[in-house]
Amino acid sequence: MSKFYSKMNGIFSGQKIIHNTFLNLIGLHVFRILLSRLFHSIRTRLLFSELSDDQNTLRREGIIIIKNFLSDEKFKSIKYEFMNAKKIDGTDSEIHDGDSIWTRRKFNRRQYSKLSNTNELLSDSRLLDLISAGEARKVTPDAVWFDEMYYPEKKIQGKHEAANAELSHIDVFYHAHKSMYFIDDVCDEDGPFNFSPGSQHLSLKRLWFEYKKSVGHKKPENAEFQANEKDRIFLGLKNIKATVPANTLVVFDGCAFHKRGNAEVGSKRSAIFLQFRYNPFSLKTKI
């Protein structure tokens, strides 16, 4: 009996995929999608009587890009903190993805409170109101990542190993938002963030895509819910690139299709990164 309840808790959670072919065949993954959207709609009605223009943009497009988010003085203070983050206790990790490398320094809530300027960014009402509108619940960041992504290897046409993040994909089946605050300018050769506006919305084609991927989830190409060129045409996905100056905030919905752009050797992107991912089957309006 305990195993049964454990499995049910896994199904009705933020777990990306149900690891049971029969349950996926009968459409339980699709049912989870529809149920999660119902919970999101109920939370919205409980929490918001109306939304601001920026909040509506995020809900409609799945992304919002705000340039010159902070004053020049505040931006310079945050960049200085970013460049000197090694002086503050944090957790370092290095992620190898294809021929790209992320160096990441993570700070939990107690640690980033020592980063006074970054902490001011994370408590900015404009940022939190956007995330709250997207998630349909009041949120507070639990952790923050200082990210640097770069390509140290020379790519040979047709032979280099593509990073998973370079393939158009969705993170999860429900609304789950991320934000990136860019410390440096991002040009086309830096592998800018690519996004398909509006692709977070449900349609019969989107549900069919999710169903096919869930049924074939044991195949490597389906495990990450990646969209190949045929899928992109079928879904009618459009694409924008976040080629933006430093001091730009990007907030986006991870259940929309997105990817990292192609980058030239030696390029680098630096950003303060936040991720929000909660149980989609909860009616709690405050986390």
C-alpha cells in the first residue's frame, strides 16, 4: 500500500515524466497537464483581480525582456559583487554540456543575504511581481546562481557535440518560471537565449506532442521533450533571440519551447539566474 501511495505522489507532483508506459498510453501525462492548468487558473482567480501590462505580457508571450532594469549605479554594484563572489561562501559546480561549460556558484537564502546588492535585486518588487503572476502564487527566491557559460573548444562543422540546451525543448509540463539578469552584453556570437513566444499555451497539437513524447519517453530523444525540425513545423513555433545589453532582465516560462543559441569559440555569457519550480497540483497561493 505504501508503494502505491508513493507512486501516486510521484504522479501528482512536479515530476517531469511518468515512468510507466501503460499509464502514459492511457493518457495520464496529458491528464496531468490539463489538471495542472486548472490548478493554475484557480490560483490566479484567488490571487489576482487584475494584472499589470508587464504581467500580462509574461502570461501572454511566456517571456518578458526588460532592458536597463536597474540604475547604472545599482548595476555596477551588482556586477562588482558578481565578479567578487568567491569571497562569499557558496557552492561551486561545473557543468559540461556538449562543447559548452557552465561554471556555477550557488547561494542559498542565508548566503545571498550577505550579497547586499544582489539581495536588493532579488527583493525587487518588479521582479517578484512578475514571477508571482507567472506562477499564480506569491514567491520568494530560495537560491540564486551566478552563472558563466562559455565555449572553450573549437567546433568542427558537422562533428561537434551539441549541448542538450542547444536543442529546442521544454523543461516541464506546467508553468515554471526562470529569470536571467545579464551582467555582460549578449551578442549573436555569444549563443544568446532563444525562445518561442506563446508556446506555453495549450493546443491540440501541443497535447499530441506531449502524448507522443510521454509514450516514447524511454528513447533518449524523447526523455528531454526536445522538438526536432519536424516538431517545430508541426507546432508552428516561432523564435526570438535575447541579444541584449548588460543590465537586462529576462523572465520566461520553462514550459514554453526554448534553447541556447549557437556560440563562437571563446564566447562567454554571465548572468544571475533564478529558478522557480513548485508542485503544480497545489492551491497554495504563497510559497
